[in-house]
Amino acid sequence: MKLQALETLSVIIKMGTMAAAADALSLTPSAVSMQVKQLEAYLGQPLFDRSGLRVKPLALALELAQTAQPILQRVDELHRRTSEAVEGTIRLGIINSMQPTLLPPVVVNLRSQYPKLQMRSVRGKSVELTDAVKAGHLDVAVVGQPELGGSARLDWIDLLRLEFFLIVPPFESETGVTRLIRSYDLIQYDSKNAVSGRVAARYLAKRLPDKKVAMEFDEIRAVFSMVSAGLGVAVVQLSEPRTILSYPVKVIRLEDSPMMQYSIVTRKGESDIRTIRALISVVKTVVQTSIVSPERLFSIKEQAPISRVRNEK
């Protein structure tokens, strides 16, 4: 018998239905039903009257929930006790574009706050990192969340939302978005395997359906380098705006820009595990203090501000 089953029993009694309990616990109704059946098998007696439209807790269910409540409360207190050391090894995945910005301060903060917690980090694209979390190869990943919300088998924790920009050669004086896209070759960032690439591709297909992609790269720095060299324009997400320092480009804001949701993803129900909760807390703090916005980057380097133009149709 697992403690989670006792917690599920208490929530069912509190919420009134198994469906409501499943929603409150972020479980499927079948998972809740299975836990109840496991408890009933362990006790050798039914816990609910299922003869009507709604299940009704029997006396044994109420007694069991009442007996378990102080135990569950005490376990939760022990779980959340901040004085207890967080230790072990945790595996973190970060998308390629954000790793240079996030990883160093995450490591620094993690070593300072949780010196006994060891972290292994890998980089990759959102799709492969998400699959690695599903498969149990990673505990946590920072990824671009799919527009439709992502797999219901995972927990998605909002991190930040960022817009897209049009980047053009640094010497270009034109500011009209449509004229620029029509005038140059269109360079695309990985529209097959990168969430941000797919979002940008859909935006361009909707805005200029007759414009064909001239070049596509699976590395965002390759896109910047080509645009910086005057070989085209691209719609990109500046999750690592310092790239502009290596490959100077002119950045133009899109009035109708789609938004990119970046999230922390874990397996369902694991975001409250002590080590994972500690890492999530550190990542959130780092994002709030270390992510450099495009506007901030330009002000630091005393460059011209991002163009704010009226995007002609």
C-alpha cells in the first residue's frame, strides 16, 4: 500500500467524486480508480458504495481517511522541512539557445544553495529534451512549450514568454517588414525539430504564403551569421540575445508577433520531489535575474534601439 493511495482517498472524500479528485491531483480518472481498487484489495473490503450515479464513501473509507490524515500531514511536513539537506544527483536538459545564458548562473546558485546536490546537464532541442524527460533519461528540462500545450503525461511549469523579431542585415535602412521579407532571401531556423522554428514558419506562411524559404539551418547562430553577412532575413526568437554581439544584425519588432512560451517540464507528479523542486526554484530565480532582454542588451552596449515600426501589410 502506497501513501499516495491514502492521499487520493482523502481527496476523493473531500471533493465528492473520483473525477474531481483526479483533476485536483493532476491524475487520470483511471489512475484514481486503480489506487482505490488497490486499497480495497489490501483491506479486503469495499471503500465506496458504487450502486448510484455518484460513489459514496463507506464507514471504512471515512475511518481510514481519518486515521491516515495526521500521518500524511506529518510526512508532508518532513518532506518540506527546509533545514533537511537536499542531496543526490539530478539531470537537467536545456535547449541549445538558452544554455549559455542559463547554465552558468544555475550551477553557481545550485552550488551555493544546495552543495550536496549534483547536477548533470545536457543540451538539445525542445522535442528531444521533452522525449528524454518522458523516457526517464532526464528529470527536468527547460524547453519551448508546444503551442497546443504539450503532452498531458508531463507537468509544464511556466517560465517566461518571449516574442519573435525580424532580423535583417546591419546596414539595411528599410524598416517595413513586408518589404524587407520580399526583398531578401528568407532564411529559416529548423522548422522540423525546433518549436520556435515551427512557430516562425507558421507565422511567415500566414503572413506571406507566396514567399519561399531560400535556406534553412538547424543552428540558430548559422541563421544570425548569414543575416549578418547580408544574405537574407529571418524571423527568430531572441532567447539568447547576446548572439547579436557575435553576429551584428538589425532587429525589428513585429507588431503581430506570435509568442514563445518557455517552460520547465517534468514527469507528471514529480515536480514536488525534493531535488526537482530545489532545481526548479533555482532555475526560476535565474530566469528572473539573468535573462537579458533585447532592449536591455542594446542599452548596455549603447547601440541603436530595436526598431519599433508600423508593420505594413
